Amino acid sequence: DAKTTQPNSMESNEEEPVHLPCNHSTISGTDYIHWYRQLPSQGPEYVIHGLTSNVNNRMASLAIAEDRKSSTLILHRATLRDAAVYYCILRVLPSGNTPLVFGKGTRLSVIA
Amino acid sequence: DSGVTQTPKHLITATGQRVTLRCSPRSGDLSVYWYQQSLDQGLQFLIQYYNGEERAKGNILERFSAQQFPDLHSELNLSSLELGDSALYFCASSEVLAGALNEQFFGPGTRLTVL
């Protein structure tokens, strides 16, 4: 699996936008970029995924660099509930019936 | 609520003992995954079952085994427990549709403490 690199931790003020970066310089053409997050004392949950184009859903936006070597997860207005560890994961699709390979992720702290 | 249930929530046992962790996937999900989360190793994939058959193996010790039953629930058996087996064990499930995202839904986890 191609490797991803994320900052260990980031901090944000409540109701401010947050940009969580992920580097994946060895990404292949068939790798989709996925983000999962793990809230305190919970299992991970899916946030968003994309291939080449920027993506939006109700939780977040995903901005993908033109060369696909990096991406940014954008939380438009951070809330205290968004404090979590965010994982950037590469997966080959359509073969989605495969395990997730988690790195260390970015621990996001949100300050009231 | 992801729809995935795990029991028990907490388990405290002694070294050398054997325990069984249970997972009920979301209704209709055929794939079940087991992950281990410890402070030093992070979240690691252990094993996957698909419709009753073992599909993929990760960093699972020989002392650990799993199975998926006809009703699709799964059990993870951990034997000859050591202090280092203390961790959070997560089960995840996904439906399996060709060409689809097949996102994984995680249960709340079982916290195992080996004393």
C-alpha cells in the first residue's frame, strides 16, 4: 500500500475552518484517497473519499492536488465534536473489499 | 450508532487465559474485519472474513483465531494471553458491492486488559 504522511497534531479554534494535510507522493493511478476519523472512545468512522476531483459532503470537503501527491481535508467550521484523530488512507477501488491500513493520523484539538 | 455491535465492552483477565470477543455486523454486511489498537502500534488489521470464509490476514498472532458464523456474526478468540495483548479490539463490517465504496462501519470496540 502506498504510504501517507500527516502531521502528528493540529489545533483549531471553534467555528474556524480547519485544513488537515496529507502527503501521498507514491500514490498510484488506481488509489482513491479516503479519510476516516476516530472520535474519543469510539471506533473510526468514514468521512469522505475522492480520486481526482475535489469532493464535498455533509461532513467535510476534500481538496486533491492536481498531481494527486497531496490532499487536504477541510472542515469548514470546526466544532468541539470534531476533536478526533483523522486518518488519510489510500485504497484501490473498485476492489473495496479490503482492509484499511491506518497510519498514525493527525490528532485535531478544537479550542472553545 | 454504526449498527455494528461488540460484546463485551470491557474484559479484564489474567495472563495465560483465553477470551472470546464477539461482533455482530450491520444487517446485510457480508465482510467482517478485526482490528487491534494499542498505544504503541496504533490501529492494525488482524483478519477479515467474507461470508463465512477467511479472506485476508494481517498481523494476527498464532495465539489468535477468528471465525464467522452462518448468521454472519464473528468471534475473535485470544488464547495464552500476555500483558502485551492489552488493547482495544475493533470489529468493522462492510457490504460488498462490485465497484462501490464499501466503506467500513466500526463497532464501539472491546477493551481488553490483561493483568
